[in-house]
Amino acid sequence: MGTPIAIDIPHSLGKEGVRQRLDGGISRITEKIPGGGVVQHRWDGDTMHFTVTAMGQSIASTATVFADRVHAVVDLPAFLRLFAGKVKEMIEREAPKLLK
């Protein structure tokens, strides 16, 4: 079983503005991973489902867009749960940059 990390990222862009920013910037996640990786994503209503694959690990995540915030859940595999604190810090620091 994985270790979920949940965070809320405030915004004032409206739902469509957030969707455009996420679609245009989600692939930049791999820039933060040593050796790079691959990001796949799809939308289901207001929720973007995305998977980051790097270093032999896949991390399934969701980002649900609300009028005033994005609720993100990153499900770390057991192998990476030791790094959950560092991963959460990085998400809290970098995710708001996608919405600017």
C-alpha cells in the first residue's frame, strides 16, 4: 500500500485557467527528478489523473480543480514512503508555480 500526500493549493484563476496551466505545465514535473521521467495525464471532469514514472517507480496522482483551490493527492509507493516529507515539501514549494 502506498503513502498518500494530500495538499490544497489556492488559486484565483478560475477552473478553466487552472486546467490550461496544468495541461501546459504538468510535464515540467520531470525536470525535478534526477535522470528525468515520464508523465501521463488525462482529465475526468474537474479531476486530472496523472502518473509520473521515473527510476523504475510509478506514482499515481490526482489534482481536483475547485473554484478557489486545487486539491492534489500523490500516492507514493511503499519504496518511496521514507521520502514522504521531502516529497511533500517539494510539492508545496513547486506546485503553486504551475498556477502563476
